[in-house]
Amino acid sequence: MRVLMFGWEFPPHISGGLGTACCGLTRGLTEVGGVSLLFVVPRAWGDEETAGISLMGANQIPVVYTRSVEKETWETVTEQIRVNSPLLPYQSPEEFWALKSRSYPKGTRFVEVTEAGTIPFTGSYGPTLFEEIRRYALVAGQIAISNDFEVIHAHDWMAYPAGIEASRRSGKPLVIHVHATEFDRSGGNINSIVYNIEREGMEAAGRIIAVSNLTRHTIIEKYRIPPRKVVTVYNAAEPLTEEEKKGIKKGITEKIVTFMGRITYQKGPEYFVEAAALVLSRMENVRFVMAGSGDMMEAMIGHAARLGITGHFHFTGFLRGDDAYRMLRMSDVFVMPSVSEPFGIVPLEAMLANVPVIISRQSGVAEVLRYAIKTDFWDTYALADAIYGLLNYPVLAHLFTERGKVEAGNLKWKNAAEEVLKVYRSLLEETFTKTDRT
């Protein structure tokens, strides 16, 4: 089966769990076998972890008008694809207005390009995000009509317009993968533009993959999507390499409790800070680490200062790759107090690193974990008690460490990939049946 997949990020260029999940799933699909996968991102850097798949950047595709089609192979990614295009490229304001003064067929669009004829992308989440999403969709349509594939798969809302345009241009069915919704990210302050993009993607898709039943329920209830279209496929985590399994010395005698994730409302960082203060009122030989970055970072630094715990509280900033794994390996407890977490891969990574975990009941990963302590995100006293118990009762910590590692190890990306393949086949069968009837 040939799959055209659109995402926004791919390791090592990631800002959170989305890129990690995309990488894990693509590897799982290659393990299952029988899948030819072309993964597209807005900007390719050249050092992505692409074992077993072809990866292409939309920034690599020249926008060429009325040229012949050159189809790319699925084994290797060519540097250029030339297609019949309804896009008119320009490089300067003067050229734009000169083109604008002429007559063109309905549907012709003007796009700014580089000297190489490609559309520039940052691939980030900055102030040009919505413009890049629109441009990504334009290029996606060109990629779709110049490649052979059976199904389109788009990850999270930034890639939904690309998936929709690729489906429209190619006539091939669309699957969207919901890793989070605007209701998870916003805390009730819904961005109507993002919500509308999400809803449009859900309505256009033949199937919707949700990362948990929690997310599936949100899709059905908040976006009014028919339940038959929405399928839950849980995420997984990559097992540690032999190098990562090696012991790491902390360099200090105190215990370490770690929060790792975006420091933003969705992740509940303030509850971690408050629980830390409660624990420190009962014991001193412990340090708390908040690893990550986000819009609430400065507020959390101030919160820790007001509570008088900065001598035992550390902010590392965003940790990538090996640094993140080393931080987990040095930890005695991992905490994820998320307010609304569609799934949550980091607790699985912590469990595989021999660390007992505490997660909120409001997380999707709570649906599949038995050997993780679960508290309500808002109950800082229960969270503090759980942290204190794991730090001071070795038998309890050993139980959750040993059994948790086995439990997390059983959640494999290959298993998730097999479920995704079932989704593809179901949609293709349904599409074929509808076409046959007409």
C-alpha cells in the first residue's frame, strides 16, 4: 500500500510530542511491511531520522507553470518535481503587479517564490504560521498529482488543509490523525480559526484517528462528527537503545522529581510547582526539575520564587533527544499533571527509563496504564502525597518501576501501525464500494 503522509515536524526538529509520534508511527509502518510511505513536511533540513521511509520538504518543490510531469519514485526522493500547476510564481513586487494585470483562468493563484522557484517555509509555529499552512496546502496539491498512492494521511490541524487539497486534487481518500484539539490546547479560550480548520479537516476526512478515547469523545461531542468515522489508536514509545540504558550518575545525593513538557496551560505546570512546595515542607533532600519551554515559563519561575522553593527548583529549558533521555534517567519520579492531555508519550518514555510515573486522570495515556499513579490534575495534595510516597517507600517505587517498564514495553509502534493499516483498508473498501455503486 502506498501512503502519502503530511505532518508539520519530524525528529530531530521537534517542539513536542507530535514529531515523536509521527516518527514512531512511520517506523511502525515500515516494520509491518507492505507499505511505501512518502512523508512530507513544510521544511526538510536534511538530517531527519528517515530510516525506511522517503521524506520530502515542501520547500524543495519548485512551482513551475505549464511544464511536463516527472513522477518521482518511492524508493528515493528526487530534488525536483515539475507539474502542471495553476500557481503563478513571482519573485518581486514589480513582477507580481505585472502578472496581476493580465487575464488568467479561474482558480489561478499567485505565490512568492525563491530564485530556485520554491516556496519558502520556516516550518515553525511563529507569526507566519497561518500563511505557511496555506502555502503548504498549495504545494501539497502539486505533490498529490505527481505521485502514485492509495490513501492520504494528515497529522494534526496544521496539516489538515494540505491533506484536504491533496485529496481534492488526486481524488484519493483522506485520513486525519488528531493528536490534540483546540479544546485541549486553549483551556476554553477557543481560537475560532483553528477550530474551523480542525472541523473542516474532520468533515473532509473519510476516517479520523484519535489518540485516545478521551480525544475521540471530544471529536464527537465538540465537533459533531459521526462516531462511525472516529477510531481510537493509542500511541507508543520507542524502546531505549543500549547506549541510553547505561547508568547515568546524577552528581548529587538528593532525589530528583521531573516535569517534562511544554510549560503551558494544557500541561498543568502550576500544579507541579504547588505540589513541589508541599513536598518540600515535609522533606528537604529532593530537587524538582521543570524541563521544557512555553508561554508560562516566566510565570512559573515567579510562582516558585513566591513559594520560596527556588533553592530546590530548576528550569532547564527545552531538552532535545539525548538530553531528554539523560534527564529521565537521572530522575527518581516523573510527573505529568496535565489539565487535558490527548495521550502523553513522555510517561511511557520515563517508564522505559526505569522511572515510576504519576499522571493526571485527565490524560489519554491513563486509559492504557495500570502501573502509574493517577491523580486529578487539580488535587495538589494528592499529587504531593504520591510524590512523597514514591520517594520515601522503596518497595512502592520498585513495584511501579518494574511493572511499569513491562507495561510500557508492551505498547509498541508496530501494534499501532497495524491498527492504522486496518483504518486504511476499511476506508479504501468503503470508497471502492461507493465508486462501484455509482
